[in-house]
Amino acid sequence: MKIQRTDLIPLGWNEWFDKRTECAPEDTVARIAAVDRDLLLVMDRTGTFRAKLAGRYLYRHHLSQERPCVGDWVCIKKAPTDDLGLVHTLLERRTALRRKSAGDSVDFQMIAANMDHVIVVQSCHYDFNLKRLERYLVMVRDGGAEPCVLLTKTDLVAPEVLASQVAEIRAAGITAPVLTLSNVTREGIDELKQTLQPAKTYCFVGGSGVGKSTLINQLLGRQTLLTSDVSGTGEGRHTTVRRELLLLEGGALVIDNPGMREFGILGAESAVDDSFANITALASRCRYRDCGHTNEPGCAVRAAVDSGEISQEHYDHYIKLRTESEFYKMSYIEKRKKDRDFGRFVKSVKKHFKDQ
Ligand SMILES: Nc1nc2c(ncn2[C@@H]2O[C@H](COP(=O)(O)OP(=O)(O)OP(=O)(O)O)[C@@H](O)[C@H]2O)c(=O)[nH]1
Ligand SMILES: [Mg+2]
Ligand SMILES: [Zn+2]
């Protein structure tokens, strides 16, 4: 019989996990609140405590996506006298947010898991960038959480500037809710607070210096997270260095993240198509069912670009993200195949020496 873990509901647990949980009755089920290299900070109804991954788990799970990240649920062995728990199972993720890891390596980087909403934060002062926003929204869609756009620092721009940014977002066919606020005047903070529901998890992501930690401190009502001044150009200083899950007094859970400069798209082709629905909706009128909307004859998408119904820039960005996603996916598959082949080779060499 499955155990119903109702005591975990305030931490974001729900029946979806009840149906899937693989933890033993004597295990502690807890949620990852932070990851500090090998050390995990986990949360259960008794509070937070430290844990680490069991050796057996590390041995069996090499992929970055298989390692627990903030927001994950895990099964832990822990005797009452132990001060360090041993994580031996990672529960299936209901939603997740990941990106292509920064730099040249082609790998996934997990941002967080099991969030209900991802709030993509940009400052309307210097930081606003529609293309970057579209990148984030593709990966949010890919991971299955509800997206929301938040523009901060409204105290620093004229109302017309803010209005034109919101209009640009809408003109790009983005239908996610758009909230605006200032951490200085507090305008818009109450509206945001009202949208935060108990036991739901909200993950805040965006560039450095946009005010994510300042906002979460406001929501907490105390200076828990470190924040710091931005430079004259608005570029942040990467003040937050770890992802962290926090419980608000009102019962909502929030995840603060370090600012991210790049947000690479990997293995999210169908999410790209869904995100650019105003383009892909035209596909039914293309001559070929598998039309790639590039050079095929009778392409309704190309026709719409030619007639000006879809802007060239919007179309170009769609093609760019789709190509990027496919390219990295191919590289990722190839890399994994090489790793596997190499693993087999090592095994065969070891066997060869053993046999001699
Ligand atoms: N004028 C203005 N300044 C703000 C606002 N929100 C935050 N700031 C300031 O912007 C700076 C950066 O804020 P942080 O909260 O550290 O930004 P962050 O997004 O957490 O940055 P990282 O941790 O580096 O990712 C601080 O000096 C804040 O006081 C706002 O709404 N208006
Ligand atoms: Mg921060
Ligand atoms: Zn087409």
C-alpha cells in the first residue's frame, strides 16, 4: 500500500508524487533546499537538515540531470542520531527547468525541479531583452511549469517605456502573465504577493542585478539573502551564488537563483514550436506536412513573412532557436555515444588484462 505523505503538502508535495513515490516506509522523504557541492540542504516537516548522496547513487548516476537539484524530492536514510542523512533515491520530477550549460560543453544544467511557476525576471532599466525572454520561455515550456514574466525597477523608467516593453512582449505572441514592480517604491509588490499561493513553488530566474534577491527579501519580510549594488550599466555582480528554496510566511515556496548570463536551448524543439505558436499555427497551410518553413515550396510561413504578416525578425529568431536546439541535441547524443563507447573500451581493456 502506498503511503500518503500529507505532512509534506505544505512543502509542495501532492498526489502526483503519492502515485509515484518509491521511498520505503522507514525512509525520510525530503525536498532539496540547496546544493553546496557534495552537501545537500534538505527540508522536511521537522525543518532543514544536511544530507549527502549515497556512494551507490553516485556510482549509478553520472548524468548531470540525474543528480538532485533544488526543488527535488528525495528518499533519505537517517537514524535519529545521525546528523547527516544519506540520499539514495531521487523521485521523478513533475516539472523541471534546465538549460544548456554555459560555455562550450554540451550538457544539460538543471536549474530547479518541481516548481509550479517559473518567474522570468528582467529589469525594465537596461536589462529588457525580448529575445532573451523568448529563450527562457522555451525552456520553461519544455520543463512543464507555468511561465510568468516580471519586469522590475519600474521606478527607474518612464511609464511610456514600461508600456512599450509590455506591448513588445504581447506583439511577440507571448501570452504568459506580465507583472511589473519596483522594490524601491514597492509599487506592484502587493499584486505579486496576491498571486503567490501556499504550497506552490515559484522559481525566480533572470540576469544578475535585476532584483531577484531584493524581491525575495521583501516577500520574506527580512534581509535573508545577500544583495548588492549594480554597476552604472545595470550589469549585476553575481551576488547570489547558490540556488535556494525558501518558505514564505504565507505558505508559498520561492527559489532564488544566481543571475544567468546565457540561457542556451538544448533538446527543446517541440517547446520552440509551441512557444512560437503564432508562426507554427500557419503550418497546416504549408504544402508539405513536414515543411521545415525554410526553403520548401508552398510554405505558408514564408509567405506570411513575405507579406509582412509575421515580422522577419520574429521568424529569424524562431529558426535560430530551433536550429540551436537541434544542433546541441545532436552534439549531446554524439557525446553520450562517445562516452559510452569509451566506457566499453575501458571495460574491454580491463578484461583483457584480467584474462592474461
Ligand atoms: N531602483 C531599483 N533598484 C533595485 C530594484 N530592485 C533591486 N534593486 C537594486 O538592484 C541591485 C541588485 O539587486 P539584487 O537583488 O542583488 O539582484 P539579483 O537579481 O538578486 O542579482 P544576482 O544575485 O547577482 O543574480 C541592488 O542594489 C538592489 O537594491 C528596484 O526595483 N528598483
Ligand atoms: Mg541575487
Ligand atoms: Zn512551411
